[in-house]
Amino acid sequence: MTLLITVFAAVTATVAWYRRKNDDMRLGILCFMYWGASIMWFVDAVFEFIELKDAYFTPAVEDMLNDAFLGLSVVALGLIIWLVRLLITDPRGSVRAALQKK
């Protein structure tokens, strides 16, 4: 589930990045984070398959639920890191303008 969730997030971020004409929102960073996480979970899945063999394809419901929560947590953490970086760099000057307005 972790691999599936992160690959879905990576593909979604990549499509969003590809469709934008300019990269002022720095979506490329989000793509790299999600694709990196996807590669990490793929390597984990390969080693788990080597260890478990056929049992890999019949996981327990609790394991699938834990993996889903972990995958969603990784996607949320990637979004938080991207948003914090976006707020710090402030490419459109929105945060600066809001702070100077007060």
C-alpha cells in the first residue's frame, strides 16, 4: 500500500508539474520527493518479497491498514515540507505583501 500510495502521489505531482507553463510553485521539488519515496518503497517491496515469497501476496488486513496509514503519512509529510519551503521562498511575494500590509 505504501508503494501504491506514493506512486499515485508521484504521478499526480508530475502531471501537475508538467501541465504548468512556469514552475513558480516549485512542483518539481514535490515530484522528486515523491519519486524518491516511491523508489524507497519499491526496494523495500523487493526485499520483502525475497524474504516472504508467496506470503507477500496475502497480507493481513492489519498490515495493509498500517501500510496505508504509513503511505498517507509520507504523502502528508512531503506536502508539509513542500509548503514550508514554498512559504519561506515566497515566489509570488504573497506572504511578504500580507506581512507588510499589517
